[in-house]
Amino acid sequence: MLAGCTYKPGSFSYPSKGFPGQRITIGCLDIAVDRRADLEGAPVLGYQFGNRCERPVSVDLSRAWVVGRLVDGNEVALTPYDPKLEITAVRLDGRMAGGEALRYTTSQPVAQVCVDVARLVEQVTESRWLCFGDANVIAVAGRLAEREAAAREAERAEADEIADDEAIGMTRLTDGDGEVAP
């Protein structure tokens, strides 16, 4: 009897190793992506994929759009660390599986990493984003930034008002708490 180690569609495992992370099916590919521990301050994504079809398919990790969201809510495009230009499209035979982990370069720490996994598959035009990290950190930071901006604006407005008063020779009287006296 001959036993084969082929990928079973929808199993997200090969042969006995499960695909960790968020799972999605796009065309012939079952794809799982997980965020791994950062390496030298840069985010790392692990990709696992299984070909559901009998025919070969192309998987191209270089096509993935990866975005890092900073704590302040701004986004930066992330590119894979690939000094030898080894990341290219590969052919995955029918009912086979594969995987790769990629580190993405950035000069700033990211709170969340998002990847459009649909771009891994040829001829797919619809985006399918998966995100990893804590969006609440970004939301809280955004609210803090808004409060800080409002406080700075209030300080600027008060400074402008004082400057205007001084320009016309007015003196502001304050009570003991620093409040303007009537």
C-alpha cells in the first residue's frame, strides 16, 4: 500500500502540522497568516498555504501589500527584508502545502500589521485584509493625541489673547488660582 502526504482541502494542516493564525481561502489556496515575535524590532509574519486544487498554482509573497499602523494611527508601507532578492513567485503543485516567514522592515515600531493576502494569488482583484496587533492601542493613542492637540490649541489661543491684550496696553488681573479676574 502506498501512502501519500498530500494536502487535504480545508484542513489547514500538512501532514500533521496545523496552520497557525488567521485562516482564509482564496481560489485554490487555503492560507493562514500569523504574527510572530518581532525580530530586531521588525514585525514577522508567518505564511502557510495549501493547494486545494489538483493543478499547480502560483504563490507570490512579493506581491503582498503589507501595512504597519503606528501607535498614532498613521500607516506605513512595509517591505519584506530580502537583501538577496530571493522572494519570488513559486509554483505549488496540486494538493501540496508550503510556508514561509518574512520579516518586514520599518524604522518605527508598529502596533498593528495588516496584509492583503489576496495579492498572493494571481488574477485575484478583490482585497482580503488580515490584521494582527491591538487596534485598541491605536484608538487610545489617537484619542490622547486629539486631547493633546486640543490642549495645545487652547494654550495657543490663550497666548494669542494675552499678546493681543499686551499689544493694546491692557493688563490682565488674575485671582490666586491663575484665573482671569472679572
